[in-house]
Amino acid sequence: MPPSATRIELAPNCSLSIAGARWFFASCCVASFGVAGLVASQGFWPVLPFAGLEMLLLGIALKLSLARRHQKQIILISTEVVEIEDRDAAHRASVVFPRHWAQVRIRAGGSPLHPSRLVIESHGRRHEIGSFLNEQERLGLAARLKRLIGRIDESPPLPTLGGQA
């Protein structure tokens, strides 16, 4: 990393540990199958497949949630370029924009239920940043990136070594 570059790392908040997820899943299975077994013993046996399906879907949701632990975005802003590196457990991809022509934009969601999207654009290309952030975090990051990157045809000076994030 060049000495005048600013580095910003983004990662989703994944506070649930693997052990905690196992305990949660086991306790849900005990409760669900316990109730389903009690009801099935009364003659309502069709409840058992639904309890199994419910626990299967919960297991899939937990697995997908735990997979987010490996997701990370690293934004490097130097005097010349803005580089965005997306990482997860299996893949790594990088996008580079010329800093002088890059723009930071907030794109509104399609409806009030959809969150906004933070993108960096240049020369007809765009890349979304922080899709896992909440709205307040996304707006704060957008303001910080606008200060660091500037507008088109404007490149403000980068902070010195104390500007690391």
C-alpha cells in the first residue's frame, strides 16, 4: 500500500459464533421435535414432516448467515486510483477506478422497503459498496468517501498516515 493511501475495511456484523449457532439449532430442534412428537402421539402424525422441513430451512438459513463471516470489502484510495477488493471464503475480485474521474453516489431503492445502494462510478462502470451496511452506516461511509475521493475532475489531498481506518 502506498504511504499516502487510505484503507477502509468493511465487514458484516456476524456476532453469532459457530458454537452458538449449533446450540441455537439444537435447542430449536429439541423444542420443535418435542412439540411435534407430542402432537404426533395424539394422532396428528402429519406434523412431523412439517417440523423436519422447518428445521431444514432454519439450518440452511443459519449456514448462509455464518457464511457471511468471511465476506469483506477493502477500499484503497491512493492519489491515482480507487481500488475495491471483494473477498469471501472462496473468491477474490478487484475493481479499479481512476480517482480523478470516480464518483460516489447513493442510488435510491426501488421502494421504501428497499435500502439505498452506495456505488462508485467512472466511465460507465459502477461497483456497489457495503450492501450489508444499514442505512445510517451507508450514508456515513458515503460522506467519508466523498471527502476522500471528491467529485469528478477534483481530487482532494489524502490524509497522511494518521488517516488509516
